[in-house]
Amino acid sequence: MTVFQPGLVHTPVTPFTRDARIDYDGYAKLIEFHLKHGAEAFALPMHAGESVSLTDAERRTLLEFAIRQVKGRVPVIAHVSDSGTAIAVARAHHAEQAGAAAIVATPPYYWTPPPAMLLEHFAMIGSAVRIPFFVYNAPEEMGGVKMTTDLALKLLARLENFAGIVDASLDWQFMIEVISEARKVRPDFQLLSGTEYLVSARAIGAKGMFSPLAGIAPALLRGLYEHCRKEQYREARKAQEDIAAVRHMLKKGGVASLKAALHAMGRDCGVPRYPLLALGEAERGRLADQLAAMTALRSEPRGW
């Protein structure tokens, strides 16, 4: 299997119109913005893209649209997760047929699955396609359900296309252990950071990063990524601290804060779908003021 290295992966939001329909014109503009500002790959629709608020038909159409818009300029990783294994398998089939370069899936956290259930779920998804398959590990988002090193090793034994783990756990001990043990079995096994805390992840062995904040501060993230890629960790420290400040600023409001920040940067992508609530006017104003006051963001692009 050809080694697929995603690199700096942008995970865009999903723009909506005022009547909560997908804004495909806005999505095209957003994709072009990300391509212009350093995306080496896309992963979509991830949680920042409100994947759980999209119907199955919408997710398929959105993926097809994105692949057509990208026109092969960078790889597109399709998010195929679902609590039902057969549904996730069908999405994986569709993604491969639509031209996705790889797929990524989270645990079916709704069922709080034990390890044996997780193993079969992931094995069935991965074996449904020939393209690389990544597992997204984010216990904080997944009700505490998480990957283990033992599970990763069992998946490696079952799946030739199990390419790696995208880890958002910030569990450095797990990340060190899994990359060390997995590479004994498959030397090209990859660890990707699922958050923008790249300095520590890269020092451990992460080769890439999934970034929802790339829509807000692409220049800052590119600088962080390049320093880490060259193992210039001292030089990367300031960018890491600035990105951490942005993450902290947006953490409480989640997708609502992310979309409000995009609006403040001149890239209106609408508001979240229910049940997520948009920030109120006062909250949006405070967030815009905070972003404007950040020296690190003054060189970032405004508008499209």
C-alpha cells in the first residue's frame, strides 16, 4: 500500500444559509480559502463541520461537492463515522467511489462499546475499502470511549489499510506507547495530532495535524507546522502559545464560537444548526474584540 501522509489537514466548518440549508456557494468559497492558505489535505465533515447534524444524504452530497471543488489539488479524507456499523461501512464504500483519498472514523460512542465491539466495528469499516483508514481518538468528545494500544495492534493484524491514529486525547503516554508499538509491526504507521497542540505531538512522532482553527489563523498554523516539521521546537513555542490562546478563547462555545470567530475574521459561514445555539450579539461582540486585540492575528487574512 502506498504510504499516504496527510500533513497539515484543514477541517472546515459547514456553512449554512439562514434557513439552515447547506450553503454550497459559501462552501466553495471556504474550500478555496483553505487551499489558498496552506491546506495540504481536507478532512470533512468532521465535528467542526457539524457532521452529526447532517443527514446521510447531505454528508454524501457534501463530500462529492468538496471532491469536485478541490479538483485533485489536495487529498480529501472522508469522515464516515456512525453508531451503526453498517451505516459507516456504506459511507466508507461511497467515499471510496466518490474519490476520497482516505477515510476516518470515530468510535461508536453512543453504545459505550467494550474493546471487542470496537475491534469489530473498526475492522468492518476498514475492510470495506482499499484506501487508507484512520481512527480518530478523542475520549473527551466520545463519552470516554477511547483507543488502546492493544486495540490498535489487533487492528493492524486485521487490516492492511489501517494507516494510523488521529489523536485528540492529549494523553501523551498513550501516544508514545501506541506509536512505538505500532511501528514495530508496521514501520509506516502514522500518528496525527487531532488538536493544534503540535509541539508535543510532533516530538512524540506525529507526522501531521487535523486543524479546525485553520479557518481562523492559517498563517499562524502554517508557521507552527513548519517549525515542528523541521523539529525547531524552540522557534515553534510562540506560535504554539498563540494558538493555545485562541483554542482557549473558543473552547466553551464550541462550533458556535468557531463560526462566530470566522464571521469576525470576515468569513461568514452562518450559524450552527440546532440543537447547537449561536452566540448572542453581546458574546459575538466580546469575541470579536478579543480576536482583534491579539497581536498574533494581525497578519492573518481578513475576508475571503
